Amino acid sequence: MDFPHLAGWAALAVTLGAIVFGAGRRLGREEEAQGRRRGELGEESAFYLRGLNFLLADEPDKAIEEFIKFVRVNSETVEIHLSLGKLFRARGEVGRAIRIHQTLIARPNLSQDHRTAALHALAEDFRQGGFVDRAMDAYRQVLNVDSNHRAALAGLQAMHESEGRWDMALEMLKRLEAVTGVPDPRREAHIHVRMGLEDQRPPSNGVGDAGAMVHFREAIRVFPGCVEARRLLGESLLALGRTREAIETFEALKSTRPSHFFMLMDALRRAYERAGDEEGFFRGMSGSLAALASSPRLVIQWAALLEQRGQWEDAVAVLRSGMANHPRSLAIVSPLILLLARRERWQEALEIARRRMDDLLSVQPVFQCSRCGFKSQDIYWKCPQCHQWDTMEPLL
Ligand SMILES: [Zn+2]
């Protein structure tokens, strides 16, 4: 049994246990006065205990049968139905879950809270079963009763997203944010990006579409580190010949999200070229020490550009300082060694390769337990993991 099932089972067992216990106490009080219900309670707790035993013996199917008998006897208890329905859904038995929840909702004397809970559970069943329209309908019914129902708002929001209905997804997100007080700027930004991409589709104007650009700008406003929004807005501006604005749009990522700036470096270079200011790009990059320090990818791309321009010394310096900032990054060491080799600076290349090799070897395990797989640099005559004697063999 995996963990989510286990949690579902535990919740059900506790609910059922509380009911049996509560009934027992009730009966204890009533027994002297009336002496009734004894048979019924005995039957209930027998089903419950048998179910629990099957559960502990890891036989969920038999356990479920017992719990269902328990529910039949104790048919008034809504919580059990809700727990059992949830459990069926967690096991992938959506049809059974739907039947349980529909039966509950059909009850005329159900309290408003229980009806909402059952409707929400039904929405989750439909969603898991892939019945999109019915799930959305059930979520909306929950919201008609309780317009601030967080789980229903979140469920409906997620469904609009997966159906690609971005305007509805945004509306639900706004409502959810208002209810929880927790903003989700990254999600909001990417919904705006998707809305903008739809505006770019034919028969509209394509890249440079004014409506699309409004969405990209909005995405950047809510999440300034949104790479995709900056890329799309910058490309739109370039298509319209507004190169200076495009440069600003790309360049701002250096400070708003330096770790991802490498993804826009080529676009920024193109924008500077289009503006007839290629040197401006190289001047700007040389001054981008913070971005370079935070991103090995950027170090590698920047060094490759410098090498292309014949600035070998600068390329070596950039890679060396990158190596100092990211001592564990093999991605930087490899191009540095290759660059030095291309310049026939063998001694330097060899020195760096040897030092990195030593670093790697110093953390490499040397022995491994042949029984349990425990690895270490020293040999243990008694394995610290499986406690067997003399099982450690040298690794090749
Ligand atoms: Zn071992």
C-alpha cells in the first residue's frame, strides 16, 4: 500500500473508530434505562474490527468489504460515506466513489455543510474520471453555495488551465488569491503569456500584435523575472522596429532573474545588432558581473562568444572566474580545458584537469558492501548499514 492510500485508510479507520466508540458510550448510558440497541452495536463493531484487522494485515479489498457492511448498518453517518468515497477515489475506483457521493447528495435531510462537502467530493471524482464538463458543473454548484470555497476555486482554476481556457483560469486565480490572500505571481504571469500567445495566432497580426503585447507587459508587471514574457515582448518590439525598447526588455532580466539571463543573451545581442550598436552589447556584458557570478550557463555562453571574436585571454579569464565562483561546476571546467588546448596551452590545461580530477577522486567511494550496497571511502570490517562482517569489496 502506498502512502496516500495509507493516509486515506487511517482517516477512515479513525472516523469509523470514533463512531463505534461514540455509539458504545451512548449505549453505556442508555443501557440501564432501556437495554436496547445492543445487538446492532455488536454487529457494527464486529464489522469495524474485522475491517481494521484486514487493513492491518494489508488486505485492503477485504477491509473495504467489511467497512461497506459497517456503512450499511450505520447508514445515517455522513462522514463515513465521505471517507469511504475519498478512499475509493484514491484507489482509482472512481465509479464507486461517484455512486457514494451521488447517493449522499440525493438525501433530502442532508445539512448544507454536508451537501457542499459531498458536491465537492463529487467534483473531484468527475475530474479524476476525466468527466470535464460534469466536474466543472459540480465545482460551480459548490461555489453557488459557498463562493469562497478554496478547494473548489482551486479545482476549477486547475481545470480551466488544463483545458486552455486562460481567461477563465485567470478569473478563478484572482478569486482564489482574494480568498486566500496568497498571490501566485508566477502562475498569473504564465497565464498572461498564454493569453498573449493566443492573441498572436492568425487571423490576428501575429508577432507584434498590440493586444498580445498588453498581456506580455502584464505578465512582466506581476512577475518581472518571467523569461518567456520578456522574450515574447522583446521579439514583438523587434518586429515593430522598436529596438531600444526590446533591448531594455531583454536586458532587465540580468537584474530581475540573473540565473536565467543566459536564455535571452542571444536575443539581446541580436537586438543590439539591429540597433547598429554591437559594441554596446559587449560593453554591457562585460559589466554584468552579478549575472555572470550567478550563472555557470551564462559564463560558458559569454566565453564562447568572446572566443569567436578572437578575445581568447578574456574568454579564459571569464571561465577562470566562473570556476572560482562555481567550484563544483564541471560544465565550466570542460570548455576551459578545451579552450586552453585549442590555444596549445597544454601545461595550464593539464594543471586544471589534474586538480579537478583530484577533487572528484577525493569524494569518490572506494569500498562497497556486497550485501547491502553501502559505499564509503574507508573499509569497515563490520558494515555500518547491514551489520554483516567483512562484506566490503573495493570498487573498480
Ligand atoms: Zn552492508
